[in-house]
Amino acid sequence: MVLLSSSPSLSITSPNYRYSPSRRLCLCPISATHVVTPHHIDKSSLTISETSSEDQLWAAARLRVRSFNEFKPSTFGIQDHKRYLAEREFEALKERIAGKRTGFNRVSCLNASLPLSQLLSLPNDDLCAQCKFIENGEDRVVVGTLDVNQCMSLPDEITGMKPEGIEGQFARGYLSNVCVANELHRNGLGYDLVAKSKAVAQKWGLTDLYVHVAVNNEPAKQLYMKSGFVYENDEPAWQARFLDRPRRLLLWLGLPVNVNSI
Ligand SMILES: CC(=O)SCCNC(=O)CCNC(=O)[C@H](O)C(C)(C)COP(=O)(O)OP(=O)(O)OC[C@H]1O[C@@H](n2cnc3c(N)ncnc32)[C@H](O)[C@@H]1OP(=O)(O)O
């Protein structure tokens, strides 16, 4: 097997696997092999912004591939496989941002980035090599990323119920693909990204923000709870078994109404 998934449902060899970038958003429990010594960062030159170039989108796609999958380094053809996954993620993301994906009214990919020079002391250069991009002549590295989606629901997920009625379609949003480079966990980057996503959702006039999270993904659950999300619903066990993945929780956050929304 080429790909070692951190969750059985992520494996492309799983019989129930169907590719959907939004489907694997909250699948990744932090397994023991994910634990790395955290690297403390200075956040004074951190920026969190909507994707501004294809170069940056590539970096975000590659960060997602390395964050949501576990790879055995010795496996034959692993680099080709990573490249293939990144290409697939890049194309799907580009399509959603361009509004070409049915059911997605609006999608924004938010990226947290740091200057490359600040990450040269990391124990290995994989993050810098994979997730580097150039902005205004400066080498930067995408260190965290997520999508804010304005849509009825995400494919294969439990649907949020608030707000009720026809306006739900327009005023409800979902966060997906939330991840931070594992060497930089516990620096508050996940929290900062979620905070920024709330501002984007409010700017769009969304009043209700949702996330799906696997029951066994403790870091993500804690992050969302710290960010103000509360439990709304959970997936039936039979559905999780059918989809061959850990059961999901649906968490909700109410946003203040923005009268100047765009
Ligand atoms: C909708 C979805 O996309 S769900 C999928 C979520 N993504 C993943 O599982 C991918 C792999 N995991 C990650 O990338 C990261 O662990 C994330 C995104 C979940 C958290 O990112 P980080 O930058 O490490 O989180 P951050 O440092 O901002 O922590 C914020 C809070 O989350 C909680 N938290 C984060 N990591 C942990 C952990 N390992 N254990 C317990 N609580 C944690 C804490 O409450 C923390 O606040 P504190 O530091 O004041 O105690």
C-alpha cells in the first residue's frame, strides 16, 4: 500500500473511498505518529489571508496532503503519489473557489503564512520545501490553512439546522480542511485561523457557522470549543460504519448579524 492513512476512511484502498476534498476534512485523528516536538514561533510576521495566487494555492494543497495523510517514507513511488494527491486537491480547491462546484455558493481558502527565513531552524526542510510560495518578492511558507464554505451542506456530512427555513441556504457556512503544519502545532495558529474565518463568514453575512469533527479528534474538538463552537448533533454509528470512517460530531457557532455584509 502506498498511502498510510491516519484514519481507515482516508485510505484510497478502502472499498468505500470516494474522493471528495470536503469529505475528508475532519477525518484526521492525531495518532501517536503525528506527535512531533512543537517548534515555538514568533507570530509578529504571521499573516492570515485569503489565497492571493496559484503559487499560494499549491502550497496550501501540499500542506493539506502532508497534514491529512501519513506516508511511509520508504515506500516506492511515494513522491509521485504525494504529487498526485496535491494536484487533485489543487484542482478541486480551485474549482470550488471559482464557484464551479454545484452546491457551493462561495468558498474562500484562508492561509496562515510565515517568512521562510523564520523556519530555517526547523529540524528538517520538508515543510519549507513543500509549502513555500513567493509573495511580493518574499519567500513565505503556508503553515496553516482552512476553507470557509457557504453552502447548504458538505457532501456526506450531517447538515446544520440553523438558521431554519429558506435563508439557511444563504446564511449557513461550514469550515473545512482545517490544518496546521504538525511541527508548528500548539502555537495558536489553529485558533487564529478559525478567528479569521469567523470574520470572513460575518463579512459574507453568515449567521451560523458549522464544523464536522471526528469524535476521536481531541485536538480539533478542543480547538473548536475554545473558539466558541458547541455540540449540535452527531452522525449515527451505522452511517459512520457504512462510510468506513470515525463517527462525526456537528458543532455550531452563532455569529452576530452583520448589516454591512457583502
Ligand atoms: C473541520 C475540520 O477540518 S476537522 C480537522 C481538523 N484538522 C486536523 O485534524 C488536522 C491535524 N491537526 C491539526 O492540524 C491541528 O492539531 C489543529 C488544527 C486541530 C489545531 O491546530 P493548532 O495550531 O495546534 O491549535 P492551537 O495551538 O491554536 O490550539 C488552540 C486550542 O486547541 C486545543 N488543542 C490544540 N491541540 C491540542 C492537543 N493536541 N490536545 C488538546 N487540546 C489541543 C487547546 O484548547 C488549544 O488551546 P491552548 O493552547 O490554550 O490549550
